[in-house]
Amino acid sequence: MLRSGRLAFVFVAAVAIAGAGIFAQSGAGPAPIETAPNNAMHNPYRMLENWPHLGDIKPGAAIGIVPDGKGGLWLQHRSVPAILHIDASGNIVKRFDVTFASSHGLCQDQDGNFWAADSGPFNEGPDLGVRGNQVFKFSPDGKLLLTLGKAGVSKAGTDTFVAPSACQATPDGNIVIADGHWPRPARGPQDGDRLVWFTRDGKFIKEFGKHGRKLGEFIGPHGLAFDSQGRLFVADRGNNRLQIFDKNMTVVDEWKHFGRPSGVTILKDDTLFVSDSESNNRIGGADDAPEGGGNAIRNPGWKNGIRIGSAKDGSLRSFIEGTRPEGLGADDMGNIFGGLTGDCDASKSGGCLQKYVKK
């Protein structure tokens, strides 16, 4: 049962005054806690400077991140080659010689194979109707195993996508894909936002949800993660919320106190990480978005960064501010990986990918 927004507001306010954690709320919830001039939340992390070492590879928007469990990661970025394996020291140990119209999401299935989303263009351009709107499955050595979707075809179907943005292996061994990126070309469909399930062999299983602002509806689902209970957390970015579903896709709750979620990841102990790259910035959106259409200021008053809390109770524990990561990953060794899609030249990491470690 969804908790009362009024009761949650009172509880959150009391806890905040006491200096303890901030807990989940439903509905509109309280005003953002980050409106104070200085962030009061603890940040136990520091970013590594000049990491990674890409050599002659031009840094590109770092959108797909899969930690390798050894302090390194697999990266899907908007550059050539589009998929890299980077070790804990920041050195490239493997590369897939592939390119995409717009890299937009990387996940690994239970067989160790990688699934890479190509959302296609976000506006008018030469790739519109020609490339993108697909998901590709690769072996760990970079061999293309199968392709989902039709190149350049933006449509919500059983064998086509509007604009796939993220993917995640499911507890039962299948793959779920978040479909429907915003902003998107005006000449394409302005609805069709949903989640789509496929077998590891690429067979369509089911779809869930539709475009909208109600519970169980989405505006630009942009990240996916499962907790230890098998509940699905969806970064419903266009609605400035996380939506949480049980195994039957019944809504458990919506959390709006993790900002405007671009990425979400959950560790085995249910530590929850959420990246916020768009709050308080002008971003193109759907006409029925909470702030309206056009280039409105999204989720005004909230700060960008990485919020860290608990998937069990929704409590907030710490906040890494001063960064705008869209891509996100974390491992059980205590590493956090953030992927920038803009202002990469200003990052002390030396590019679009950032690695955070405990201070």
C-alpha cells in the first residue's frame, strides 16, 4: 500500500531537523532539501583525477556502465570504439569495434553477454529514420549475437522500439528494456513509453506501462535496477521519480526524494545509487511533463549529483554533488562510476567518465 504523502512529509521534516536520514515519501512530497545554499549531506567519496587513460580514443558521453567486480568497468560511450573494458587502474584491456547512432545503455546477462542500446537521434539529423532505435547483443569478445529492433524505425512494437534507453538482466534470466527517451524527434511518435521484456534469445515476452504521469505510466524511463527482493526500480526521469514494482509489476511506491533520476543501481546489500544529471536545467520534454513541454527547467530547485541511500526503506545517506552524471554504476568494493554526457572538458577525471572511491 502506498504511504500517505502528508504523513511522510511530517516524518521527513522531523527527521531532517534531527539531523538523521531522510526517508521516502509518496505523492508530491516535501520541498527539496537541497535548496539550502550549502549541502548538509555527508559525502564520503572523492573522485580520482586523470582516470581513466583512453590514449588516442576521444572521450565521448559515458552513458552505459557495467562494473566488472574488480574495480574496473565495461563502458559504452558516444565515441569510437563505442564499447571498452577498462581495468581498475584505468587502462583499456579490451575494445569492441562498434559504433551507434547514439549509445544509450549497457547491461550484462547471466551468460556474461552484453546488451547495448542505441536510442537513435534525440532531434532532427542525418541518422533520423536511418540508424538507431535498436538493441544489440554481444559476446564478451565483441561478436554480434543478435539484433532487436529495426534500424531507424521508431515505433512501440513487439519487434521495434521508440527509443531504447536502458536495459537490465532480470532475476529469472531474461532482459528488460526501458523504451522511450526524451527529448526525441518531433517527427516521431510522442508516446509509446514502456518497459519491454525479451528472452536471452531475443524473443518478445511482454510489455508493461504506457506514456503518462499516473502510477504505472512513464515519461522517458531511463534506468533499471532490481533489489534483493526482486523488486524493479525504474528511473522514471520525465516524472522526476523512481517507481518501484513487485514481481507482478504492481506498484509498491514512488520516491521523489532522489531527485530527477537518470540512472539507478542497487548493490547486493540494497545500497541504492541514483544519478541526477538534469534537475534545475532546461531540458526538452513531453508536453504533458510535470513542468510542461519545450525546454522547461526540469525539477527546479534540486541539485545534480549522485544520491546514495537504501532500497529497503528509502532512506538517504549521502550525496555527491558538483557533478552531473547520467551514466551510473557501483560495485561491492566501494567504487562508484559516473558518466557525464556534457561538460566533460571541465572534469578533473580528464574526460566524461568519473570514478569515485572512499575518502
